[in-house]
Amino acid sequence: MNHRNQRGFTCPELLTVVAIIGIMAAISTAVLMNGLMRTGLKSAAGRVRNILVMTRADAIALESNQAVKFTQRDGVWYYAIYSDGNGNGVLNAEINSGVDPIVEGPYALFNAGSIGQVGFPAQGVADPDTGVQIDPGALAVNFNRSTLCSFSAVGSGTPGSIYLTNGSDAMMIRSSGDSGHIRVMTYNSLRRQWEE
């Protein structure tokens, strides 16, 4: 009878392998979750940018001022599209009086449970123009001290920004004003600055 030298694993060896696998799984899960959070925030920023870009395109195509108005109700942000009813631009007072009619909406800006939301991360962000820290409780939608972003028939728009967060990261969708350019910027928390 031929006996072969058979050797198994000891309990400490098995525990070491299990510990290494557990550490690798934990690191992989953290990296995956971080990637999903960033992807969700980028998706939310893309949605807001598309709303602004399409409203600007409609203003140019229709040769009439069009605007997006953002409103918050019960903790949920909504948007609606309005058209200039009397040729002097879309104004909050004329929306309220019915002179500037609603064209679309209101629609929820994001689905319930969306990773990206309107707001700032808890640690705050620096103001893109002054570099001063913005209070995390500040209004995250600001177009000339309003929540209305209007575009003219030649494509110029109300200057301002809407800030989004996934809880830890931040992005900003910014209307440049006269040029009507809509930019998406990401906040680099290490450098404390906004980057395209």
C-alpha cells in the first residue's frame, strides 16, 4: 500500500485566509459604493443641466423668453417651465399673477431615493466666486437671488447656480448669464475649489 504524504490546513492558516478575504471584500465594497455615489451625483447634475439646456433651446427656437422655476415643497424640489406672456421676460410676479403661463410641469426634479439631491454636503463648499465657505443651510438654488432661471430669444440667461450633493461630494450647474453657457462643475474638497 502506497501512502502519500497528505497535509491539510491548520486552523490559524484558515483564519488568516478568511481574514484576508474579508479585508479585501470590505475595501472592494467601499470603493464600489463610493463609485456608485459619484455616478448618482453625476447623473443628477446631467439631468439638471439638460433641463436648463432644453429650456434655452426652446427660447431660441420659439423666439420667446422661457424660464425654469425651481420650487421646494415638503422637502422635495420641483421644476416647471414658463413662457413669457407679455414680451417683457418671465418674471416671478407675472408667474404668480398668471401673465406668464406655465408650459410644462411642475415635475419632481429627482425620483424619491435619488442619490443626488439639491443642497450642500455637511462639510460645506467654497463659493465659486469669492472662495468664502458657504453655509450648508444656505439656499442651494440661486439665480440672481431667485429660483427662476430665464432665457431670452437670443440665448442669454439669468446668471446663477444650483448646487447638488450626494451627502459627501458636491456638484454645481451654473448659468453664465449673457452667453447662456451652462456648465457642470465638481467641488474638489482637498483643494477647496470648483473644477470643470
